[in-house]
Amino acid sequence: MRPVIRLLSGILLFLTGVSCARAAEVAIACSALGREFEICKQGAETWAGRSGNTVRFVSTPNSATERLALYQQLLSAGSADVDVFQIDAIWPGVLGAHFIDLGPRMGNAPADHFPAIVENNTVEGRLVAMPWFVDAGLLYFREDLLRRYDRPIPQTWADLTETARIIQEGERKAGDADFWGYVWQGKAYEGLTCNAIEWVAAHGGGGIVDQSGTITIDNARAERALTTAAGWVDAISPPGVLNYEEEEARGVFQSGNAAFMRNWPYAWALAQGADSPVKGKVGVAPLPKGGPEGRHAGALGGQQLAVSKYSRVPEAAADLVRFLTGPEEQKRRAIVGSFNPTIRTLFQDPEVVRAAPFIGELFDVFANAVPRPATVTGEDYNKVSSAFFNAVHSVLSGRAQAAQALATLDRDLKRIKRRGWPQ
């Protein structure tokens, strides 16, 4: 009987181990921007139902700047409160030391994603995050108003400024006193960094820092770009735009009170929602050029999923990441939330293209988006971005002229570089 008892005991221990493994609780920090939290929750709960695990959702600030600060606080403390982190495309280099290597746990899955994003998420040979969706800044416009005022889709920022003024004046004369020409993200936070590098690149002014680490932002074309943007405030953009993040801009545009909006792709599905006042009236295009010497420039964005090395359930957490970043879930997210896949084949999927036509039409925008200098500045990126968006905000608010702000920014960036920025 002893062999039988040993066999039964072994089976019992095996089943107990399976039961424990299947009973893991995984805590995930999802963004709450737009419908992100709702759609993340749906996907994670699908995984939980299939795997037998449970999921706990951790709320985070909408502001990328505030979210990064929260993540740094949690990870620096070695906290196990969050297992899976949703991170911005610029954060792998900043936070990567706190994440496990997902490479051995993902099998061949990384090969299905855009190689540049996988490379972006690889720090010192370790895949610290899996690509979840890719973003680039886009121009949203009211198709019905362009027809009404017989105006084309703006190809340059000068075109947009003039068209926004014409439509704004016309709509106000028609009785909409709250109507504005253009809304965007003007608060002093990471979103303003994205807007401003688009303006600078569109005018041919380069970036904040080039790939060699040289600071390049103090130049005449960058000065012209910031001066142009400052001229929009209280002219075609509301004074309150200086406190707008993504959702504030979307709120004005989706309520029908703006002709143009700069935002990320997530806003498309919301604008087309059943309760949206502008449903069926919205188009999407590349952001305008600065002029003949410029180009269409959308800031590269996107989100990744990473697993904390302090997690008590790293294998279950990695399995959740594998599911959420896989083709089934990326396709669902593209259809219901207009989140651009990072899996290349999904850009030709008929159901995806039908749900969000711009995903296929604006493929080049995503492929040629303007990166922020996160790789070259390493752990100093947050300081670089903060110095940049605060300098830009000083110009937009009228506290400084562009030339003065850029000269000061150049000096500030050189000080940051001397204190440890990679040479």
C-alpha cells in the first residue's frame, strides 16, 4: 500500500500546486485616459477567466509626468503592490532596472511586433517590456465644417491657423460663442513636450537633442515654431489651453466646440461613439508641416507592459502580459478603442481597418514618428523633458520670448548633461 499512498500523495501535492498557481492575484496599473481603463479591464478579466487567476486594478494619474513619479516611488521602495506596469515608450531606459527580463517568457512573440519598438524596450540585452500599442500625434478635424467653409485639410501650420480663424469667426457669428478653432495639450507636462517637438520638427528645427547627444534646440526654426504656437493662445485656442491635457482638449472638441484638435489615436473611437455630438463628422490627418522646409511630424508614443522584479507572482504576471500584448487582444483593442497594434500583420486586418480606417491610411505617420530623446539622455530624460516643457510653457503663457526661453533652456540642458548625462 505504501507505493499507492506515495502515488496518491504525489498526485495531491501536484494538484495542490496547480491550484495555488492558478489562484494567483495579479495587480496591474492601467491608464485611465479616455476608455483605456475600461478596455484594459475587459482584457485582463478575460485572461483571468481563462487562467483561473484573479486581477486587481491599481488606479494611476492621467498625467504621464505624475504617473512616472508614482512608478518611481513604488519601484524605488521595492513595493510588490503592482505586478504589471503600463509604461510609456520613453520609460524603459528610466525604469528598466526594476523590471524582469520578459524575453525568455515570451517565446517567439516579440518577432511579430515592430522591431524598432522591441529594440526600444530592450535595455542592456534584457526585454524589460512588451509592446502593447503604438501612438503618434494626429490632427483631428471637423469634416462638416471644412465643407461648410469650403476649406481644404490644412497642410501647413499657417493653413491651419487661417482656417481655424475663419471657422471660429463664422461659428461665433452663427451663435456659438464658446467655439474655438484649435485645441491641444498646453499644460506644463509630458504632453506639451510631445506637442512642442512636433512643432519644432515640422518647422525643420530638429529635436531637443540629436542622436549623438548634442543639444540642438536653440535654433531659429525652433524659435519660429514656438512663436507661432504662442500666437494661437486666446486667438484660435482658448486661454485655458495652457492647462489642457488630452482629455480636456477632447472634451472641447467632442462637444462640438472646436474645429481642430491635436490628440492621440484613442480619441477616434470616442469621437465616433453613439453618444458623441460629432459622430460621423470627424476626420483624421497628419499634423501640418511648418512650411516648405518642414515635414509632417507626429510625436512617437505608445504604451508597453512590464513586470516588476519585486512581484510575488512574476510568472502569472508575465502570462497576463503575454495575453494582453498578443494578437487576439491587440485586434480587439484596435476595433473597440482604436489603439494601434504593434503586431505588424494587424495593420492589414480587414476588421481592424474597417473599425479605424486611419490605422491603415496613416501607417507612414506611425512608421516615421518623431522620437523623444529618451534613449540618448538615459535616466536624465525626465529632467530634460521637464526643462523643455517648462521653457515652452513660459513662451506660450507670454512670460518669455522664444529666443530668450531657448537660450535659457540650452544652458539648463548643458548643466543636466554635465551632471551625468551619457557623453
